[in-house]
Amino acid sequence: MMKINRLKVVLDTNVLLVSIPPRSQYRIIYDKFLSGAYDLCISNEILTEYEEILSQRYNYETVNDLFKVLLFHPNVIKVSPHYHWNIIFNDPDDNKFVDTAIASNANLIVTNDKHFNVLRDIKFPVVNFCKAEYFREFLLSDNQRT
């Protein structure tokens, strides 16, 4: 049987954060992940940042429930990047998302952070990225397939 390649995505922390509230215009990003429309690529470094930022916004139970999803959902790809590319100089903390995207062979990073714009000028390794609004529109247009 032929394996179908699924869309693999790395979500910047702020994109995850805005996709969680039920009334958010970006909720489709989280809902489509839950329904299996794409695979979410994460690393321990990303999980640590997710926990830190989510804990500032939500109570312990909510963060715990979200982490159960992130740790055990079948559409999560966990990677341990063994090489650090250090491509983003203006905010080195963002490199964890780039390293995870490369290590997981992700199709794209979804971010609204302008520091990722440097990726446009990098010929190797190629790391695609888009803003949350574009990914949202893609998921809305792709609605009939999922």
C-alpha cells in the first residue's frame, strides 16, 4: 500500500497560543490538527517554550490537558534535532523552530514573527514558512479534503 505524504507543520508558540481559544479566528489551526489534517512537529525545546508561555495564560488543568494532546496525539511527530543551524541571528531563541522543521523534514513553519523572514534568503537548507492567516486560509480552502 502506498503511503500518502501528510503535511508536516511546526507551529510557532504565538500561533499555537492564538489557535486555542474556541472563538479565535485561528481556531481552525488547532481543530484541523486534532482532526488529523496535518502533522505537528515538535521538539523538547519547543514543548518547554509552549509550557512556559501557555502557563502564563491558562490554569494548570488547561495546560495539563493541552500537553496530554501534544504528547499523545497520533498526529504529533517528536524530533530531537542533533544539529543547530543558528540561522536566525536577531532572535536566537527562534532557532529551535527552524532546527525542528529541518530535523522533521517539515513542509513549513507557521509564524507571524518577522525574525523568520531571514529564511527567504537562505538557499540551504530550504525552510518554508507562512503567516498564521495564510495557513488558516489554506486550511479553510482545504476543508473538503479533511
